[in-house]
Amino acid sequence: MARIKDVAAHAGVSVATVSRVLNDNPSVTEETRNRVYAAMTALNYRPNAVARSLRTEATRTLGLIIGDILNPFFTELARAVEDEARLAGYTVIIGNADERADEQDHYVRTLLERRVDGLLICPTAEVTSLIEEVARAGRPLVFLDRTLPGIEVPSVRVESAAAIGELIGHLKALGHRRIAFISGPATLSTGRERTEAFRAAMAAHGLAVPPEYLEAGDFREGSGRAGAARLLDLPEPPEVIFTGDNLMTLGALGEIRARGLRIPRDVALASFDDVPWFVHVDPAITAIAQPTAELGRAAVRMILNRVEGRPAESAALPAQLVVRTSCGETPYGGGPAAARGAGAGDPGQGDERSRS
Amino acid sequence: MARIKDVAAHAGVSVATVSRVLNDNPSVTEETRNRVYAAMTALNYRPNAVARSLRTEATRTLGLIIGDILNPFFTELARAVEDEARLAGYTVIIGNADERADEQDHYVRTLLERRVDGLLICPTAEVTSLIEEVARAGRPLVFLDRTLPGIEVPSVRVESAAAIGELIGHLKALGHRRIAFISGPATLSTGRERTEAFRAAMAAHGLAVPPEYLEAGDFREGSGRAGAARLLDLPEPPEVIFTGDNLMTLGALGEIRARGLRIPRDVALASFDDVPWFVHVDPAITAIAQPTAELGRAAVRMILNRVEGRPAESAALPAQLVVRTSCGETPYGGGPAAARGAGAGDPGQGDERSRS
DNA sequence: GTCCTCCATGTAATCGATTTCATGAGGTTA
DNA sequence: TAACCTCATGAAATCGATTACATGGAGGAC
């Protein structure tokens, strides 16, 4: 593969001049510039980003470590991060932690060795010593979606309490009283926050939460299924199962279907986290939609601020309740076709996730 | 950040010795080795992969360019590629072409500049001059899922004809005759292959395919919806809509639901490409499942063969029909709960997509 | 015509690792 | 004891770019 030296020789100039052309340095004659361009195309020259990075100490690369690549939430997040980074001229390397601290640490190490300019992490449960060290060393780092206690790192997360409160209000208005929650793991900030918000909202509405109505899940399909099974086996099963993320919803749905129960007549279902196909389940699933794409974009802006030496401030973006029909017909509306969001619209409907 | 020189000074050895320790060179005394390790931890040393790559001309990185990161098919593919690459000690950089040739070319350029050791591409429609050049230059390149005509590049793809033949047989056995197909773009090899297989299977079963029963889609949700709308508006609408990929299925489903039609009574639906939630649609959607993960793993093995100088041979992996209930009850089985795969099982059911 | 300035270009150091070749200490053998 | 070998280690070149500094020629001012 042609090197800068070859281009220089072919064009009859020095490597410095070729480098200047490469970097749009204005102090190169139009004529020389053209000769260099000609040499580049003649030799099929492609600058070696490895060499360049070694010298400039910048890779124009961001590392993104997500929790689970098969979870559509993280996929959409990755997509948004990628798009926003691309606009700024950065490439993204995605690492899939598979919700395991050791996998996460593996990627942190790999990405640091590759000298990414910034690191976006959706941290798994444990605060590993590696993460602590990286944070302490002051390397550009931003937490995404989740946070870790006791670590000083700017973060972008979702503010879920308001939407959860709205959901509980909606359920109460529909006449439901016995509401169960399949939570995410208490080791994750998102799991804790949603559980706390659920408890608080129930209390605010004067509804009791017996301990057996709080199932501890792990943001995986299997735990959603198992949690739903235990809830449905209770002497007094809940009227509503509220699940803490889209994969556990998938599991709970599977269990409900396997028992031949009808939604919402036998048991209602609501999901934290919305995915496109919820609309196509019969009945369509009431869900709390997260501002996933905005979350990713905000995180990129934040990490680039840190990379480029500007200050970065943590942010929390509001989630939004999307009322459909899986918890019963809304008393304030028409039939299934007229189901409408309690918020400014229904971001779960239609083509909003397809791009041009 | 500490460099190899600092470690050498701290341990009282030369940089060559540190490098030897780093690379597990056996000709280093146990004692020296320990001193070097101690220095490394003391200084929090992390080898600079950029510098190493410059010298060794290897990045231990693979590039993967997929068609659309929001399509679960490609996500699962990416996941498998990542896993298999990781086993071999490689990192993967994923580029999302968004089904556009210019985006694809952008990533090809970026990845070449970053000197990835090998390139896995799910090529978009056009044969761009860049792709041609890269193929001609003999750089390690493997086509994944799709192929390009007239370009000598090893590829891994899905053999769909047999499964499509089986599906048509299944539909005919259920009494359906008027079967329409919403195809992928004819510019993609997968689009062409599925359309050809559909025509051939229909002909083999003595069924006619009027031109208006062949809708040209583009593997996007919107075209599935529009195609379904046109088919349902025909004076003689089809009894079955067969869609060419999972996103178009999503669109067609949306259109069918919006019209208040019941599946399969008013119109049956079958999908090429299976995704986990098809099980939860009511009725569950009959689909042709692709060996997605195996596709990704095979592609990695192939590119690593090429990278390491071994020969690589193209492969085609068989798709499999998964019969559910969206085309009607099977005359050879029980009720919905007893729906069973025509093949060796139902890879679309249960937890097979969750990992430990 | 001389001198100074400006500016396009070139020379060479540098980034942090790997790797070839040299070196010298210690052990073996005759 | 001399000659030789083995082996751990070090010195220095190298990968392909960027960039500080040097250089020399053209043009303007006097």
C-alpha cells in the first residue's frame, strides 16, 4: 500500500508538502496541490490513520460499551450515538458487555489500549476497580443510561419517575388496584430508580404494594417470564403486571400467552421501555417510551465537550407514557383505534423509527 | 499516560525487554519478568495499540459494514460476528450503511484508513468503483448475506429457495391459491434470489402469479405497508401476503391491522426472516428463519482464513420454514398451541435468543 | 542594485511500540 | 586455561505520518 513517501516521490515534492495537502494547510500552491492530488489518485493512496494517530495522539474514535446488543433499546442507542459521532467526524467502536462486569472491563481495556478519544459506558452492576481507576485518572468518560454511585463522572440518563407516576394514575383511573412490578436488578441505577418511582407512585395514589408484588428481574427475557409465572401463581394474583424493560415484557407476554390468559381481561400488562412491535401485539401494549435517540445524541455531545476541553454537565431526559390498550379501554376515550397517548402524541406508532 | 520507556526505566531494564515481556517472549528471566510486571502495575501502564499496529502492520481489528442497524436481522448478525471475532482476539468496528452506497463507501474508506485486517461487507445495491477497486487490490474482503455480481469475492449467504418452496407447499396445503409477494429490491442479491425462488416455487406448484401480486419493496417498513395497501386494494386481493423481510412484515402487519382485517381469516401473512416477537403477535406469524448467527460466525472464520493466508471458500447456509398460525390452522396438526415447525423444530420459539 | 520580507517548500525529529543484531556474562568441554 | 556456546539483555533502526525549524527564491522598498 502506497505511503506518503511514495506520493511525495511521484509528485516530486517532499513528504511535508504531501502532509500539508492532506491536512488542508493553505500554504500550498494550487499547482503543487494538484500535482499531489494527481499522485494520490495515481497510486491509490490512503492515509494511514494508525500512523497519524500515533503522531497526533488523537484517534477520532469514541468507544461505546452497551449492556446487551440484542436489546433493541441499546441498539437504538448505538444507532443514535453512531449518527451523532459521525456528524462530528468520529468513528465509534461498540463493545457489548452482555451485562457482565468482566466483559465490560475487557472492552474498557481494549478501548483504552486503542486510545479512543472518549469513552461512553452504560455501566453494568459492579463498580469495578478498572472503572474507578479510569474515572480517577480523569480520562474522558461519560455514563450513559445508567450511573454508578460514588463515582464522579458526568452522565446522561432518563428521568422515569414522572412517567411512572402518570402510568400508575392511568391504571388507577381504569379501576386497577393490585399492581405488580417486575423490576430490573437493584444493582443497576435504572433498576433502582424505576423501583423507587413505582413505590413512590403507588404510595402517592394510596395503593398498597405487598412484597410478593415486587419481583426482582434482571432485564432479560427469562426473568420476565419467571417473574410473571410467580405473580400469576399467587393466591391473589395482580390485576396488572408492570415490567421494568422491553425484554422482560417479552418474557411476561410469553408466560401470559402460554397460560391462555387474555390481556387485559385476565391480567393487564404495561411495559417500561417501548419498542416498535408493541403496537402490533393484540392488544397493543401500554408502555413508557424513553427518549433513546436523544439520550445517545446528548451523550455524544457531552463526551465531545470533555474531549475538547469544554465542561460537561450531567443531564436527565424525561420518559413519556404511551397509553395503548393492554391495560383496558381508557374511560376518557373511544375504542382501541382511538387509543391515544397521555402525552403529546404516541411516539410508538407508525413509521417514526424508519429513516429516509 | 505511561510509555514503554517509563516502564523500562522504572524496572531498570531496556525497552526491548519490556516489549519481550509484553509479547510473552520466553527468553526473559522469571525475575526480570516480575520486575517488569511490577513496574507496569505501579505505573498503570497500558500498551499503546496504535504504536504497536504501526510497527506490526496488524490491527487485530475487523470491519463490518451492515445494511441497517435498526433491522434486528443485522443486529443479530453483528452480535454473532462480534462474538466469533472476540474468540479469535479481534475487535470489530461496525459501520451502518443505512442501505446507501455512499454511506457504505464512507465506511469502506474509513476502515481502510484505519487499516483493519479484514473487511466484512453486506453490500448495498450498487457496485461502487471503490468496492471494485478494493476487491481487485486483493485486500481481505468477504461478502456477508448479500453478494455482488461480477466481483470475485468469497461470500457467505443464505440458501432460501428450499424453504420458500416448502412455504408455498404449506400454503397450498392450507387451501390458499392467490399468494402475493412483497419483494426486496431487485438490486440486492437477496431480493432477487427470494423473488426468483418465489416465482419458481409458485410455478412448481402450478400456481399463477399475476404481475400485480408482485409488489416491489425495499426492505423497509414503509414499503411493506404501502405494498400491503396496494395488494388489499386490488379488485381481487390475495389470500396470502408473503413479505420479503421482517421490517416489511412489520409494515404489512400495520396496514392489515389499520384496516381492521383479521389474520388469517381475511388475509394470511407469512414472513421471510423471523424475529423473536413474531411468536407474540396474535396469531403468531409463520416465517422463514435464517441461520443468522451461524452466518456471522462463518463469515468471521472465512475472513480470518483470508487474513491469515489460508484459502476461503464461499458458503450458503439453508433457511428453515417455521410454521405458526398466521396462514391458518395446519390440517395436519392440532390447535394454535400445537403449531409446529415443518423442520427440525421451531427456532423462533422460547428463549433461544437469550444468552447465559 | 542591494537588502529585507514573505512564503512555499524541504529537512529532520518525533510519536511508542517491535525486532534485528550485537554484546557480554557464565557455563561447558577439551 | 583456552576456546566455544548459550542465553539474557541492550542499542538502534523501523513503521508512516505530523510539525518545528531551516532555507532559498521572488518581489518590494529604498
